[in-house]
Amino acid sequence: QVTLKESGPGILQPSQTLSLTCSFSGFSLSTYGMCVGWIRQSSGKGLEWLANIWWNDDKYYNPSLKNRLTISKDTSNNQAFLKITNMDTADTATYYCARDTMGILMDAWGQGASVTVSS
Amino acid sequence: DVVLTQTPSTLSATIGQSVSISCRSSQSLLDSAGNTYLYWYLQRPGQSPQLLIYLVSNLGSGVPNRFSGSGSGTDFTLKISGVEAEDLGVYYCMQATHAPLTFGSGTKLEIK
């Protein structure tokens, strides 16, 4: 059974850096074709894809967030990470991680981590 | 970025009724290798999204066969043949042919 769970600070101030962790089980990010992605959803709004990282360490980012995103992984501990610099109130959202495989994207999602940016 | 336009934005159905949701893309989602990376997800109230359909018409694991997907190029459809109470929520289409991945704005299904 594939499970994912996000963890984060909950609340942070504008200009701070957000650090999120996705802890997963049921698959390995060292296995060919596996990938973990990050998606966010603002309150009452739709879904926005942020980034993903593949088993071979290939990384892809949404250009709309310019150079604010950094994605990484710890294969040994079954974790993936996302950092977003210079957080703003507009970044307040629920952040999800999801598993991707080649051809079948986002076939399992975490429960989401709520992040509020407020001074 | 590719814009996915979903219609209708809200849908009201009775149990057992068949309904369809349209997803239109601003660009063709057929890639040079002949693949079409169009997906459908359902987000039930208070829950995370879940995969329903991948690569236009393939049913996700454990998804009931009352769900079906079709389409090509820029026009795609999700059909529910016989709505059940558990189908209420917001349906999203998503494309992964063109970077960055983008989602439609969602279709909310209400049960009468």
C-alpha cells in the first residue's frame, strides 16, 4: 500500500523560507520510473503543480515560481523535500505531495499540509 | 502555459443519472511520440484529490467502471454512467504533455 504524508511548519512570516517534508512508504524513489511531486491548493481555489523529482534525480519546476523552489530527496529514508524561499501571504495554501510514475501521474496523494503566511 | 477549460463549473445530478464533464485545452495534448497526457481527478469534500483516469481513458486502480474518459487533441470528456452519492465533489482535468503541468479550474458535482 502506497502512503504519503506531508509535514511543515504550519505558520510562517512573510519573507521566510518554507520547508516541507513528504514521508512515504510502499515504494522507493530509487526504483526506476518513480517520482514524487508537489502540488498546492489555495483556500477555495484550484490546484497548482509546483515541482517533481524522479528516481534518477531529474527535477522539474513550475516557472511561475521562478527561482524560489528547490526540490530534493533522501532515498534512504523515503523522503522528499520542497523549499520555497521568500514566502508571501499569497503562498498560503494546502501543500500536497503525490507519487508519479511514468505515464500514471499523481496516483497517490498525501493528506496535505496547511501553510499560513502571516505577519 | 496550457489552459484547460472545464464545463460546466457546477453540475447537479440525481442518483443513477449519467453525466459528462468537458475539458478543452488551449493546445493539442498529443505529443510527438503519439501519447496524450490527460488525467482526471476527484476531490471529495475535505479530502485530497484522487486519480480517476490516466492517459485519457485508462481507469485508475480501484476506480469503479462507471467512470470513463474519452477524447483526443484538445477536447476531452469524463463520463459517469449512473451517479452514486459518493461521487459528489470537484472533478479536475490535468495535462502533462506540455510543461508546466496544469489543471482545469474544476467542476463541482452536486447530488440532488
